[in-house]
Amino acid sequence: MNVYTTDKIRNVAVLGNGSCGKTTLVEAMAYLAGLTTRMGTIADGNTISDFDPEEVKRTFSINTSIVPLEWQGMKINLLDAPGYPGFVGEVDEAVSAADAAVIVVSGKNGVEAGTKKAFDLCEKYNLPRIFYVSDMDMDDVSFRQVVEDLKELYGNRVAPFHLPIRENQKFVGYVNVVSMTGNRWKENGEVEECPIPDYSMENLESDREALMEAVAETSDEFMDRYFNGDTFSENEIRSALKVNVVDGTITPVTMGSSTLCQGPYTLLDDIVKYFPSPDTRTCAGLNVKQNEVFQADYDFSLPKSAYVFKTIVDPFIGRYSLIKLNSGVLKTDDLIYNTRTEEEFKCGKIYIMTGSRTEEVQELHAGDIAALAKLPDTATGDSLATKSSPIVYGKADITKPYYYVKFDAAKKGDEDKVSQALQKVMQEDLTVKVVNDVENHQSLLYGIGDIHLDTVVSKLKDKYKTQIVLSKPKVAYKETILKTADVESKYKKQSGGHGQYGHVKMIFEPSGNLDQPYVFEQRVVGGSVPKNYFPAVEKGIQECVTAGPLAGYPVVGVKAILYDGSYHPVDSSEMAFKVASIQAFKDGFMKADPVLLEPIEELHVIVEDKYTGDIMGDLNKRRGRVLGMAPTDDGRSEITAEVPMSEIFDYTLDLRAMTGGTGTFSYTFARYEQAPRDVQEKEVAARAAENS
């Protein structure tokens, strides 16, 4: 592939709902650009971007793939992102490297949850965008209905650039609203001019008028000409519309049938015409050596600096760090400096990735995307620069995982192998997280949802030849006491020679501090228990609080007071007093009204207004307390509630079902509260059954 300067580059994320036609669109554009000699299909598992065995097996995208195309002297880096919500981390990485986006909308299914999420991401990252309505070759598809639905959501910024032409109920061409021409598809995906059908005139006039108003608003001169009844040339219209598209005041709507290669050709032209090159966008980092802002802005004349937006770890294709060059020019074997690890090394060869295929290039200009192989200790989110000008860029905002399960190695002895494999998975997927819950003796695997974690299990099995078993995790309950108990415990054992003797009298009461397991005090007078046995008594308490007598959960908030006892000058030992204190703890704890404490989370749920009633009703069923509701900046509502952790284990899946995939949530630990008696009894019985 040729080397392209910054002004000749377009970085475009392809976004949308799952199964809306993103990968098929990319396949069609690759075919039209001459990258392939025939179009692959998802069903056959031979598309460029869905090359991972998991993607082939499941017939949907799991990873973001890069497909660079050469078109009209330009390089278009397509970032084909997954549409299913479980793989949102891949989408986050794609948009962090993109300068614009094509949002694919299924003409058959219309506007879906993934459509809205894609639009919201474009708003967040200030990305110009074009809607592409797919499946136009299907009989029951209504382009006008999709446009109206989009306008209802996003207002008059939604502007159709094309209108469909159908003959005998077949999609044969389109009306170009900008040039006011009719166009009929030819076999190679190009078009030839044709008359505009009469049935298109009404919509054409209204859509054209809306575009002319947008053009007029780009300058005072154009506004005066518009009011004076002047007409604009096609070049003037396109130049003005590019300004509107780039600043987000207009979102064009185009259309096509990707399977028939009708529409992608025009879309490629529109990407070149209306989307910005990187050098027209801003990008800033921090020069940590000079402690000042470094305004990179994809300027090739500045010192080289880059951001690692994605990592690929694969046993078959190797390990690659995908970078976007934010400034300068990077050449093969240049010295680069990792600002996180403070290590300098050669970058080695520079690769352009096309799906799973790599092609070496000698240099890379600012704004372009490439892959560097086997960089030492380099991770997603790292900044690469020069040692003399070390630049740090802010990390992309990756969705935090809240869904989790317990996992165990399927085979005993494979724990280290599983751990190493999961480390590689986490390098590649930042929405996968492993937490070692020491208190409850369980390993937890976090992800975005059940399908997401199911793919992780498959990857471990197929790629890394190791298996894990998933199960429902234990809730991090704790145990404490509400009352005071005064107990006596004597440990006495005689078996020839020296015996064992330890005798303690202790009081157990609430300490009032649930952040500490226990407080130990001694109030022994008269030497009934010698001081040298006090540590042994405390060791017994220390051992007991790791697993309480009620249900085996960690103990908090207990005050243990040693006030009396006795000893034997020969038979007493530290071990005897430790055993006596353990017995005293178990007896005293159960007599002091033991209770189970459950973790309470502060839950924030963001949904469209039409779902707020259902959400609050569901939270009440989960023993939640709704604290309030407030509008968000994007016109939705944020519900804040306190909910027991045990009640939100499957909330990821339930919220998706209740809101059609449009709702989001997050939670943070608030405090521990006494669990209701029925919850406590159920948990105690479950633990007893486990131990029986």
C-alpha cells in the first residue's frame, strides 16, 4: 500500500446495531475499491473483517477490525466495530481512533438500540457522521419511515441526501438531492443518469429546501443570496454541506443494498467529499518533560507521538499494538519512547493491517493508523513518543464491566495456565477483569454480559487450550452481633506427661465499627491469666473472624474483652489459650444475637423517560430504595437508588430486556446493612447444606 499524507486520510468507524449490515457494507466497499476480487459473506465465514474463529462460529462481529481502502487517491481506514452490546469495549476503542463515523441502520429493522448508542458515541467524541440505510433491496423496506424515525429522535439535523428509485418494486437507483439528478445502478456498482420519478418530487422539494437552508446558514453572504432568491452552484452546496457535516449540524442519510453493491460506491464518494482529514481536527497531549500542553493536531512537522488504541494478542497472527499517529512521521526502526514505562526501543517494522493480513510500509504520517509488532511491555492506552519530547495522551473512556461470575479451572493444576491465558485476554479486551475475592475464597470474572463472558470461555478453550467453569458468585456478606454475651471457656486435655490447660472468661459486644473485624481488650486483674498468654487469646479471635460461626462469612464490628480466667503453671500453653478463645468466640458470638450484613450498592440507571416507571417498579421488587430521579444532558433520566448487591447480580441482562438495550447503569459500594431475617435464614441454610 502507498504512503499517504495526512490530508489524504479518512479514519471512519462503522457503527450500528448488531446484524444491521456493517460487515457486509465493509465487504462491499472493499470489493469496489479493488481490495478483493469477490465479496465474502458472513454465512460463509470468509469476510475480511470477521476473521476471528469465534466470529466465524457465531456469525457476528466480536472485535474491531481495520480495513484500509484506497479510493480516489485517498486512504480510507474503516474501523468495523461490533454491534452487540456485550462488545462495547471494542466500539469504545474504534471511536477513540476515528475522525468520523458511518452509522448503519437496517432498513428492515429500522432504528434500534445500537443506532442510538452509536449516535450518542459520535456526540461524545464530536465525530461527524452519516447514516447509511441498508437492505434497500428488500420489498418491505421504507426509507422514508427510517428518515422520519431519525428526525423524531434528532430533529432537522437529519438530512436525506438520497431518495430511492424503485421499479416493479425493485430498488434500481436513487435521486441525488444535492445535484437534483436521478441515478440508476449499473452492474459494477457505478451509476448512470436517469429521469427523476414523479413520485419522488414532493419529498425531493422539501428535502432540497431543508438542505438549502442549511447551506444558507453557513455564511452571511449565502444567507443574503438565499433570501434574494439566488441559486447556489453544486460546488458551493457541497462545500457548505461539508462544513455542516463536520460541525454536526447536518447528519446526511444515504442508502443502498450492500449485498448487491448498490450504494457503497456512492458512500465511498461521500466519505471523501464530506468527512474531514485528521489535520482538520484537534488533538492535544501533555509534554511531561516541560509540563506543558502539546498541541499535536496531527501535524506531520512536529515530533512524532502516538496513542495505542487497541492490542491484538493472538497465537496465530502474533501480538500487535494498533496505534494512531498523532503527530510527526514514523519510519521503520525509529526509536520510540513509552511514556508509561519510561523505556526507549526501536519500533521495528510498520504494518498496515487489513483484517488479519499485514502489509509492511516504510513510513507513517500523522493521522494514519498502523500496527507495531511485539513492542516490549506496551499496553492499550499507552502513549508513544520520543525521549526528548515525551508526550502523554489521555486514555480512551472504556466502558466499565459490572456483570460478573465466579470461575474455576476445569482441571485441578491448571490454575496457572488459566491465569496466564486470562492475562492475555485482558490485554486484548479492557472490559474483561479478574478479581480475586480473598474473603469469600472465589475468583471473579467481570465482563459486559453473559454473551461476552461466553466468548471469553470459548477463547480460552480454542486459543489457549485451557478451560474454566463459570458459576454464580457468592455475595460478600459479613457477620456481626447486636447484643452482648458473657461466656466462659475452658480447654483441658490430659494424655500422659504435660497436659493442656487454658481457661478464659470473655465478653463479646458490638464495637460500633464495621470497618474493622474486631477490637481486642484485656481487663484481667490479679494475674488470673498471665500477660504472655494475651497474644494467644487474640490469635484465636483473629482466626475466628475470617469465617464467622453463623454462615462462614467474615466477621466485623465485634469487641472481645478478656476479663478473667485461670492457668496451670505446668500444663498451660499458648496453644491451649488460643483454643479456649476460639471456643469462647464461637459460643459468645452465637449468644450475642448474630446477624448477617449485606452489601448495599448505590445504583445509577440512565434510561429514556418512557421506561422510568418500569425501572422504579423493578427496583422496588429488588428491595431497592429509590433516592431520586434527575434529567440528563441528552434528554434521558437518571434514577438513583440503593439496592442490595444480591439483587443486582443479573441486572445487566434484566435492564437490557426492560429497555430494549438502551438503558445503562453503574453502581458503587455504599455500606453494609443488616439483611432481612428471611434472607439470613436462607443463606444460613444454604451454607449448612454446603457443609453437610
